[in-house]
Amino acid sequence: MKRLTVITVVVLSLLLSSAIVFSMVEIREENGIKKVIIKPDIKGDKTRGGGGAKASGYTIIGWNDLGMHCISPRFKEMAILPPYNTLMVQVIQKGNPPRIVTTGITVEYALLNNKTVSGKTDFWQYVKDLFGIDLPEGMGLTGNGLSGKMQPAGDHFEATGIPALPYDDTMKWNPYQKAIVTLKDKNGKVIDTTEVVIPVSDEMHCEKCHASGGVAAKGINTPTVEGNILTLHDQKNGTNLMAQRPVLCAECHSSNALGTQGQQGVPSLSRAMHGKHATLGSNAPGCYDCHPGPVTQCNRSAIEEMGPSSKGPNCEKCHGNLLQMADSLNQGRQPWIEEPSCANCHKSYSTGQNLYRNSKGHGGIYCATCHNSPHAWWPSRNSDDNYQPIKLQGKAEAIGKCSVCHTNNPSGKIH
């Protein structure tokens, strides 16, 4: 199989163990209106409950472009997605009016308790075979590492391709790693800092069906789940993938997440995966069998009907069920590019043709600046997600306190 020598870096982040702390969530009804009440776990951290931002003259807010990035747990035989997180930050100079700034300042990031990737993954052993490029251990596909300087990108700062992994330097598994984002003036003096969740999980449960003896591995018994999957693919499609390991799935199956064109006549990776699994009837997987996951709980917003319910992760609310997903892809929907819109439910808050993660509203502020990453909209059930709104306005909900950015008391509505 011909290996990729160039990869268009348009990687998007995909859509807990006892170490993960979720906020206490209450739903109260007042005068017939249901309200979500978050009780954050701030255990002695005085920076989390102060009721407002520090008087630095600037407001800094960061987010992840998708709210969860999925990575392959191993790369020796096959790869679906590499380590690749995208961190975005907007800096607002407070005033009347406030203004978005990207000049005269610098923004840096550093993952907490995460200075090395050594021993956490085998990605760097196989990155040249998979992506056609040599990378030193710890460097991501765009040249960024676990810490560094963010780059101005028009109206915001960003760091793409951060090779975050769901392990800290003590090898404690946690899909909600955190980064300290530091704002400095032109002389290098620290103005302010914030904490942003860097979500990444390798929780994929292919073994539910593809482990030796499973419903998708009858008569197949290689030493690994990945080997079983590739063997099944060879049997069903006449390929010879087992002799070409490691295999990048997106080399043949186009992927808008990875920017790969695939091979003519071969369905996209999203269409192949959803389409095949949708035909399996009672053996069809649930969302959290493939996406992370019953432990990770990547859909974690505490907004009623947008986050998980007592019946499950509630992905269907926006995305539809597996059959509907497959049908939309078969009818030509472009995965990663054509996704659910806020206007599906909030009729008056249309983002037009833009995806939520690319959309802007009030004063050129990104929707995610005030509402947080997709799948983690404030308030979140994960207490670490709620750090920023609590620091800025004293409560875990979408940013709505005018004094976070304004030095006056403006009239009018936010939206």
C-alpha cells in the first residue's frame, strides 16, 4: 500500500475513571420553568469561586474545537485518528466598547502534569509508516508539542495538532487533561491566566464485537482486536491489509477530519463505518461503543435535553440514530462539514451555513467563547469544564455577565 507523504492538516477533534470529578447537577422547577443548577467541585480552590474576573484589563477565554478528540489506543497495526488537539483562545481588551486583540500580546499554553509522551503511546514508532513524516517524540503533526506559543489567526489565537494523550506523567488515565493558558504583554509580563480542558480519549470498544470469539470475529483469532478487524476486512473485501500493517484507514477511505482524499469508488470512512454498523440489527453498536464512551462520557453538557439523559448519552437528540446517520451519509451529507445546527432547536439563533465551532455572534465573539466547546456547553457535568465561567462571573453557565468584557453597563440583548 502506498503510504501518505503529504497530509493536509485539517484534523478536527472527534466526536472516567474514578479520577474524574463530575459536578453535582440539580434540576429545579420555578414557576413552571426548569433550571439547571450546577454545584461545582471547587474543594478549596479559591480561584474558582470568586464571583468575577481579576481586574487585569483583559479577558481570556479558551476552548477545544470539538469538545472531545478520539485517538486510536494503539498504532502498531492500524490507525483511525492520531493525537491531535486544537486549542483556541480569544482575548478581549475590556472597555467601552471592548475589543478583540491579537497584537501587542502573546499567548502560551502548557498541559498540566504533562511534560512527556514517553511510555504513553506507540504513535511515534509508527508515524512515518502511517503519515509519511518523521517526527521527534512529543512533536505533533503540525510541529506543536505539549507546551508552546499559540499563533494569532485573525480574531483569535490557536494551537493545532497538540499531541495530547489521556495520561498524565504519573500514567493516571484521564480524558480531561487541562492546560494553563497564559496571556503576556509585549515585554513578557504575565497579564492573566486561565485553565482550559484538553479533552482526549482512547476509549473505543471495538472488542465488544471484534475480540476473538466475538460476533464479528467468527473463525478469526489473531492476537489483537486490530488484527481481527483487518483480517475481517481482507476476507470481506479482498484486500491484503494484514500484510501492509500499520494501516491508516483514511488512506483508502476519505476523511474530512484528516483531509485525505481516499481512493475513488471507496466510501468515506464515516460512511463506511456508520453504514456497515447500521445494518447489523440487534448486534449494532451504540454511540458509546465506538465514540468515547461509557467511562469518558464525552457528551457532558448539563443543559437539559442537550446532555446525557437517564437513558444514555442522548447523541440522537442532535445527530439522529445510527440508521439516520447512515442514511444521511448515503444521501450525500459531508461528514465533519455538514453537522447539526443550533437552529435545529433554537430557531432564532441560526448560525447560517457556518458550523457552531466556526460561528460568531455578539461583537465578533465566537459562540464557543461564551458557550464552550460542542458536547461540553456550559454548564458542564464535568467540574473542570466549568473553571472559566466560575472564574469570570462566579457561576457555571454560559458567559452572560456584561462586566466580563464591558467597563460600562450596556443596553440591549446579547444575541
